[in-house]
Amino acid sequence: MRRWQDWASFALGLWLAVSPWLADYAAHDVATANAAVCGLALAVAAHVGFTCDHLSSEWLNLAGGLWLVAAPFALGFESSHVAAVNAIAVGAFITFLSAWTLELDREFGRLWHRLSS
């Protein structure tokens, strides 16, 4: 089942991969490497999600999104405002979309509702 959330995650991953050059923070090597590697990895995981419908891709995107939220602080590029805001915003959106897709899964959704009740 193809979900629009996977397509949105794919687009966000591609944006992240090219954003250092389009948003003009490519001079910051750590932020650029993080964006390029994570962006491509997230795009590939989203591609797997909409071609094979594996929930493992949603878990990978969830972990990648959480990493992106923490990356500016863990890697020390929080002072590069554009790079940090981009990583945090894309990470938050990817995390939200992945969590939403996991919630839509029938078996995982039932398990989640039992655990949270």
C-alpha cells in the first residue's frame, strides 16, 4: 500500500541531501556531510517504504528523523543557524510522518493502543 507519507519523506530526504548547496551552508563541512548522508539514507528508506511496503523503512526513517533533531547539538553545528534549523525541521517532519505511518499499520496500531490504554 503506497502512502503519501512515504512520498513526502522521500521528497524531504532529497531536499535534505541537496540543501547545503541550495540553502548556502555548504561551507560547514560537518553539517553538509550530515545533510547529504542522512538525506540520501532517508530517501532510500522512504523509497523502500513505497515500493516494498516494509515497516522496517518507517522505523529507519523514525530513527533518522530523531537523529536529525539531535544532530546540530551532537555534531556541534547549532551555531550555523540555517543548517541547524533545516536539520531540526526536516527531522521533526520525518519523525512525525514515520510515526503517523506506523500508527496507520493495523497490527502495530492495535499493539500501540493496547500498550497506551
